[in-house]
Amino acid sequence: MKTARLDYPLPEDLIATRPVEPRDSCRLLVCSRSDPDLLEHRTFRDLPDYLAAGDTLVFNTTSVLPARLIGRRLDSGGAIGGLFLGEREDGLWQAMLKSNGKLRAGIRIGLLDRDDAEGAVIELVERAEEGWLVRVESDHTPVELLGKIGRIPLPPYIDRARQIGGEGVEQKADERWYQTVYADPSKASSVAAPTAGLHFTTELLETLASKGVDRADVVLHVGAGTFKPIDADDLTNHTMHKEFFEIPAAAARGLASTRERGGRRIMVGTTAVRSAENLTPTVLAEAMDAGLTGATDLFITPGYEFRQTDGLVTNFHLPRSTLLAMVGALFETHGRDGIERLLAIYREAIDRRYRFFSYGDAMLILP
């Protein structure tokens, strides 16, 4: 499929620069994979109206690291911006770094803490597939050190939209907004939030539970590649990034029992889909006893046959993104063109002034 089919025009003022408060007061566009006539405009707190006892919501409980780095070169004083991507077994960090000057191995960089004082020093070792491998001059773990020097890794389009609008937002506000209420602090490895989950409140989760809607928790640590545009002209030429996932045995059993009793498996976000869809029938049987962990480079495009996903709670995604391709694939039922259907829904959302992307409004795609 040509990547150009995933393009669509979006007015810049529809890019959300902050979430609505409370979280569940955002708008919810309700549609269906099987019923092309279903298109309703609701509020996210109305979600329980569309779910029934025996359905299962699948949540990604990963936690966002303050992974954004700000520093200066110790040799020239030049400004450096970056993003922590992970730590290797040998202790080296992998990081994306941006500088106005040329970077080379051996350069030392002072990373600034949140008071703009030097908080740690890193040395560039060698270029890596994504950015650089760097040696960190610190005895702290990444989580400990990033807690002192890291900033919230907001997507660049939010920063740009704020700059255009002259909008200032305190770091502490984004620290609160850009994390789900059910995030597990022990699973802090994501450099971007699973944003479909940002709309849930503790009260909404309690309402869903009291209605008999089950819950299954999985983990997928969101990497920077999730939001990287597809550069290739054809989807088949795009190289998908890898992300670490974890499906506990309890979650695997929950997915299996939901199908057996005729309930619906509703994924909360594309990251939950990327986790659960690794469960083939054979793997699912094994995971029900021992769980499943690994790295996935699963690229879901039109023509994909979903194994575990019946429906989806999701945000409105960027043009030419792998996430848009995945959602389009979900609509490809009964011989219909899923991308065409999805873009028609997006046109409706734009006409009705829905807010787009990470801090924006939500969709509920029913089976």
C-alpha cells in the first residue's frame, strides 16, 4: 500500500497542547468496525454505556520516564538536546542527541538538572542505530538519574504548537498530565505515553469494574519509533522499530476466557494491541501458564488478521504514521477499504473540531 494514502490535512489549531480536565471530560467519537452507520459524539466518561459485563479492557501499565535531556558541550558550551532511549547490558546508554555543531566520539556533555545546574556528565562513545551510545559518569541507575535531570518527553508537535501559540506550561503540569492514572512505577521504561489511557480517571475505572467489565494489564514500553513518520513510499519498505513487551499469565488467561464466554476484548491504545497481537493460539496456550515477554517489531497494516483485538480505544493519530495504518487495518472488515473508512471518520472529527494527537480527544471503535 502506498504511504500517501495515510496522509490527511489537519488545521494546526486542532493539535491539542494540553488535555482537558478532568481527564474523562474529553470528547469521544464512537464508531464500529462492522456497522458503517454507527457514528456518535459523546464524552469519554460515557464509555461504560458501550461496554457490558464480561467485556475486557486491556491496559498498558507502562510508566513514562522523564527521558528528555538538556545539556551543553563541555568543550564549546554549545547547547545539546536529546532523548534517553535505554540502557544496554554493558551500562552504556543509547540516546538521541541534537546539536547545532557536529558531534563525534569523545565529546563530553554536561546534562543539566531541573534547576539548570550540571547534574551528570556523559561521553559520546560511538554512533548507534538510533543516535549515540554514551558512557554515563554516574553511579545512579537510569531511573534515579533521570529523576533528577530528565524532563517529560513530550512529542515535538506539542512543543511546536505551544511555541506558535505563545503558550507556556509548567513542567510539573506535564508531569501530571503525561502519565496514566494506572501507570506502574516499577515499569518505568517508556519514552512516550500510551496516550489512549490518559483519558481514564480512578472514578471511571471504578465505574467500569462495578459494571462487571473485566481488566487485563499488559506492558509495552513505548519507544521513540512509535511516532516516527513512515518515510518509505510504500508500507512494505518501512522498517518497524522494536519495543519490549510483557504479558503476564493472568492477562493471557483473561483474554482467553473473554473469548470463550463471548465477551469483547477492547484494547486501550495501539500499544496494548502491539502487545496482545503477539499471542498466536499456540503462544496464548503457553502464556496462560508462564506469561510472555519479548521484543516485538510487529507492523500491523491493512490485510492483517487480528488475533486478540475486537475493539479499540484510541486517540487521533498523525498522518503517515504506523499507528494510522494499524487503525485502518482494524476497519478492514467485510471487504471494505479500512483506510478510506478511517479517513472519512477523521474528516468528520475535523469538521466537528475534535482535538488531535496525544493530548487530544478519543475514539471508541466497537467490534
